[in-house]
Amino acid sequence: MHVRDLTLTNFRSYPGASLTLSPGVTTLLGRNGQGKTNIIEAIGYVATLGSHRVASDQPMVRFGEDSAIVRSTVIRDGRESLVELEIIPGKANRARLNRSPAGRQRDVLGTLRTVLCP
């Protein structure tokens, strides 16, 4: 299982970002404050619908914006799944799986599984 593509819109410090990842180990390099942890947080959000850094959704939305979008293509057992999450502080967040609205946001849980090591 791996994340092949990750696209962020108004997520934390990113007005927009797009990454293509390969299977195996990925190393993020950069100076302090450049958004490395934000990428890890976004991937974790796809897997758990929560943040390892904050309890509420508001800090994940770029300052001055109403919502953030995290879009991820997950490859699992040779199958591709597209998970799209819209984070809307103070309102119900929205989820789509393979371009179809999920009945509940938690319906996307299990599409991506991660382990976070401190």
C-alpha cells in the first residue's frame, strides 16, 4: 500500500501543493517551517480523519480561508482509490471516495493505513 499522489489546497501553509510519491521510503528534506510536517499530517488525516498535532480542524485550514482540501490517490493490492476530503471548520466535513460522495466521512476509513512513530 502506498500514497501515489497527494494534492493539498489551503491546507496549513500550502495554498496549493501536489506531490507524486513512489512505493518505499520517502524522505522529506527542508528547512524548519517549510511544511514537511504538514505533508505528514495531511497523509495521516487521510488515514485517520484526525490530526496528530491538533484536536480541532481549524488549524489545518490556511489562515483566511473557509476550507481546505486533501486529495490522495492510494494504491492498495494493485487497486487505485481516490480519497478527497474537504475540511470545513465549524461545519460537517465532506468526503468523496473514487469521485462519489461518501455517505459519512468515516466511510473512507481503512482506504489508507498508516503508522506514526514519534
